[in-house]
Amino acid sequence: MQALDIKFMLKKLLNQSIITTIILITSQINVQAVTQNPSYHPIPLTMGKEIKDQLSKSDIPTGEGGFARDYIVNLTADDLIEIEVKSETFDPIVTLLSPKGITIEQNDDVGEGFTNSLMFARIPKTGNYTIRVRSFGNESVEGNFTLRMTRLRREQ
């Protein structure tokens, strides 16, 4: 009886080991596919420089009917930044994403009666941050915009 029990346990452990290995390999492939997506290239952004750009249907689909354009910038912990997006063609929304893709801050309108975006944020940790520009709601709008990011001050 003991020999059968040991054989059964070894077979069960072997099956669990194979399943665990398959899950780990599959997970690793999925992570690599997401992190090494060759078609995703955020546009480098320089602090203090205004960019004139265009939102179009060739940008990133939002899944809500619209499109987004991403920019990447290296920021330092405790930076205080201002991000401004202006457009006469569409109602822009600007989002600041952490290096892990978590939303740090988002802004739709500067204030009542205005559709341009103005956002202030303090950077929690040094790294490459993403600034995402998209149109409000599920608007599938194309159009020109300007984007400007300014470092207001750095904490000492």
C-alpha cells in the first residue's frame, strides 16, 4: 500500500509541477508581449518645449470610440510640473501615467466654459512617465493640438 501511495503522490506532484511550469511560461510570454510591443512608440517629450501635433485615427484606440497619443518624459521625484493641452478642433483630456501605467493625475477642462486642459502634478518617484492626450468622451475626433510641459520647481 505504501508503494502505491508514494507512486500516486509522485505522479500528482509531477503533474502539478508540469502545470505550474506551463502557467509560468505562458505568463512570461504574455508579459514579454506587452512590454516588448514593437508597434508602441511613445513620442519623447522635452521639458519646457511646446509641441504642435495632431490626434488622428492612426493613434492608439481608447476602446471608447476615440484615439490617444502618448508622450514619454523622464521626471525626477518631487518635480512639480504643469501640463497644458490646447486645441481648437476637439475637447482634449490630458492624463499623466506613472512608469507602471497608473494614473497620477488627469484633467479635462481648465475651468467653466473652457475646453483646454491644464494640469499640475507632483512627481512621486523618478522614472519615465507617460503623458496621454485624447479627446473627451467617445468622440472619434481628429485635429491639431499643442502640448507644453513645464517644471515649476523642484523640492530641495
